[in-house]
Amino acid sequence: MGQPINEIQEELIEEFGLFEDWADKYEYLIDLGKKLAPMSDAFKTEDNVIKGCQSRVWLHAEKQGDLVVFQADSEAIIVKGMISMLIRVLSNHTPAEILAADLYFIEQIGMSQHLAQTRSNGLVSMVKQMQHYALAFS
Amino acid sequence: MAETLNIDQIRADFPVLHQQVNKAPLIYFDNAATTQKPKAVIDALSAYYEQDNANIHRGIHTLAERATTAYELTRKKLAAFLNAPSTDQIIFTSGTTAGINLVAQTFGRANVGKGDQIIVSNLEHHSNIVPWQMIAEEKGAEIKVIPVSDAGVLDIEAYKALLNPKVKLVAVNHVSNAIGTINPIVEIISLAHEVGAKVLIDGAQSVAHLAVDVQALDMDFFVFSAHKLFGPTGVGVLYGKRDLLESMPPYQGGGEMIKEVRFAGTTYNELPYKFEAGTPNIADVIAFGAALDYVQAIPSEALAAQEEALLAYATAKLQKIPGLRIVGTAPEKIAVISFVIDGVHPQDIGVLLDKFGIAIRTGHHCAQPLMQRYELVGTCRASFAFYNTFEEIDRFVLCLEKTLQMLG
């Protein structure tokens, strides 16, 4: 059994709580983006692309046992940082856990603007798509 | 020595500029997307709703008369602004896009047939491409494209080669929204006329920066938006030559655009009302009049000099940033700088600059064919207005350097 989703969210909130300055928060986010496990080129297909107005996101999901495992990538590093956190929170969980997840950490760490820019970065569609995969695998 | 602008005094006229964004003073460098509004425009808008609000043209009461007079006064101001031969040739629309669609659906539908051609350029905004593709598809006509050089200049020799009697319309912007190139519209128009084609000039990006004399330029159609000329959103202008406008069928049907309605048949109103069905955007048209007054009160040479100086200063400073490349280096351009930086996605730059309180535009600028031409996913675009300052450019460049360090 993996770590519960809310426990991971609390961890992220704590990590971001260490920074007072927005610039430090963003440097950490950029760092998370850089450290995101590389996505296999085989999965960076047209079928897996989520189109934002400004940058593309690729998302691949597969079922390993009872758990859904996600891989993703983006052209933009800040989006990649967001993806890295979403994968950390949602990947390796059961479809039911993913579908029930309330992603409150995003607002708590002060990054909700990236999910408000619906047309520009594809993140909102990515979260939806992660849930669609969970539904399909459930 | 040309008169210089008192920038502090001008900035005092724009309330929105005096605020903190993300705990830093706002720097607004997204003027090509929309310009900010002087207090006079905001006041005109509220004064209208507080004192004069009424529907225009039909009411006989005092408020209706006041509203009608104020609304028609903006039309008069626009005729003077563009040097149009008459106010009847100034048609109010909701914006540039609406003006282009109006011409496509009326002039285009009546004059473009199977096998005909419409010429656009590689520099166009989607709004000056898609309406023509729609009418071309419907009529079995073809779209031809004037190519653009690496520097962002239209290839006039290639344009000449495209021209032939099958071309019914040439639709080109006066100034490129994505990279700021000023196009040689005098030449474009006269060459088109030689083969009998009409020309629509998209002036969305030019009206705030360049003087436009529709008669001297021999314009067939000229369209623009109020909101890019310090006026409100939701108002646009279509100027057309009288014979063209008169011969065009009406666009939308409804009130105002009719002379007489019978079930046996309806006769249409005269220009400009033939193309203004329904209750128009009265308040914003009236407030647009205040914007025209405001901008015309600024000496145009001083305004142009300020923008030119901002462009030169910012260009020189940006060019010193390692890995930065300016996209669009036409000798004739307005105060717009599009740029890319090696290995950095434009969106990341835009997000971080916003945290510094700096508003620029990133992305494809609704000009995807141009981005495809340059093999770019997008650019960062800083676009200036006369109320911007050299100090703002200094801070912008400093914050851009910090941004690149963070992303590095």
C-alpha cells in the first residue's frame, strides 16, 4: 500500500511552507520540474498530447496491479514542476483513490493560478485526463 | 527639436497604471493586446449611464436625443480621424474581427466565386485568415499567401506574382500584431487595384501608432477596434468606400437596419444603418469618442518620438542578453518586440515576469501560421504605448535577467 494521497499533499504543503519568498517557491517548483522522471519518447505521441494554448503536456497512464501509474512531460518547466507534484500525489494509487482525491495542496501552496489559466497550459485538462484514466481503469 | 511628452502627467490620466501587482509596481507591456483607458474614457462611460442612458435613433424624448447625438458625434469624430469623405461610411461593429467577418459575409459572399482567389499574408492574425477561409470554402475559392522574410518583411515581388484577375480581395494587416512590422500598404493597395481586386486593411495594430488617411491611402475597407486605441472593448469600426458599401447586401437582419418591413418584403435602411442591426453598444461608442479626443490632444510627433525611443532603447538592452533573439527585425516597425530565448519556453518567462508585476504576452499571438514559418512554439512579446517609460524598460530587463537565472 502506498502513502495516502492526503499525506503526500501535506508533505508538499510543508515543503513549500519553508519558503517565504515567491521566488524561492518558484525555484523549488522549477527544480521539481527538472527532476521529473523523463517520459519515454514512445509515449510522447500525438494521442497522449493535451493541448494548451501556449504549451503542450503529454500524459500516459497504465495499470500496474491495482494501481494507476502516470508518466507526463511538458515543454514548459513551470508546468513540468506542477506535473511533477500531480504525479507524486496521484500516481501509484488505486482508481478509487484518484477519483476521490481533492487536490487542496495546489491552493495551499499558492499555485492555483496555474490551474486557473485554463487555456494556456493544459494543466486543468491534465487533471481531468488523469481522472478519466482512473475511471477507465476502475 | 520636437516637443516631448510629459509622461508623468500622461500616466496620471491612466488609473490602472498606478497599482501593485504581486507586490511590485505594475509594468504594463501588453499594449498590443489592449491599451489602458484614460480617466476621460472611464468618466464618459459612467456619465452616460448616470445621465443619458436611452436607446438611440427612435425615441423622441430628451434622453434618447442626448444619447443619439453623443453616439453620432463619435461617428463624426471618426470620420475626421480617418479623413473619411462622409460619416455614412463609418460603420460601428463590435471589433476588428466583427468588421472582417462583415466584409467576408457581405462583399465576399457577393463577389467571390468558384475559382476566384483571396490573398492574405503570412503575417496575419487568425481573425484575418479564418473568415476568408470560411468564405473561400463555401464558394470554392482559393486562399493565396504573401510570404514573409526572416526579418518579418512581406515579399512584394512574390505578391506581384500572385496578383491576377481572379483575385477578388487582398486582406492584409497594416501592422503585424505578433512582430510589429509595418506593411507597405500604399503599394499593396495600388498593386491590387491594378488587377481590379479590392483590399481590406486590418488596422487593429496601427491606429494607436500611425496616422491613417483612408482617402490618401485609397482604402477600400479599413477595420479596427476601439480598445486598442485607448477606448472601451466591444466597439469596432469598419470604413468602406461608398460604392462598395452600397452595393453590399446587408449582414445581420433586425431593427435599425430596415426602412420598411412587410411580410411581402423588406426594404433596407441607408448607410451606415444598413449594417448596424439591433441596439448598438451605445455607451462604449460614446466613451470611444472621449478616447479619440484624448489621443488627438497629444501632439502626434511627440507621441511617435516617445514610442520610437522606447523601441530603440528596449531593443538595444534586450540584444545584450545572451541567447536572446528578436523575432521580427523589419526596418519599419512599431514599438513591439517579440523575442525568444534559447532553451527557454516563452510561457515560463511570462509566468515569472508576472510575479515581478510585469505584463507581457507569450504564445503564438493568434498568428500560428507565422510561428510555423519561423518554426517557433511562440514568442514573448513586449508591446509599448506612449505612457511607458525608460525606467520600466530598465526594470523589465533586470527582471528578465533574474527570470532567466531562475530558469537556468
